[in-house]
Amino acid sequence: MHKEGDEIHIEDDDATAAVKTGAMRWVLGISLAAAVIAMTLVWVIPALYG
């Protein structure tokens, strides 16, 4: 962080309070895969036995 005149400049990492580990991508990917599998089963199983 540095000051130029009346302006304060803050680095991106200091301005963000988040940790950028990429773990959320795994959570979203696994959730998406689980949702696709569940919806496929809901559609296919009744079609086979109904």
C-alpha cells in the first residue's frame, strides 16, 4: 500500500480478503457432476421401468 498525493493505492492481494486456493472449483465441479448424474437417473430409471 502506498500513497500518491490524496490517493491511496492498495495491491490486489491486500484488497481481497479471500484465499485463492482453487478449492471452490472442486466443490462446484463435484456438485455439478452429482447434479447431472442425479437428474440422469431420475429421467432414465422411470423410462426403463415405467
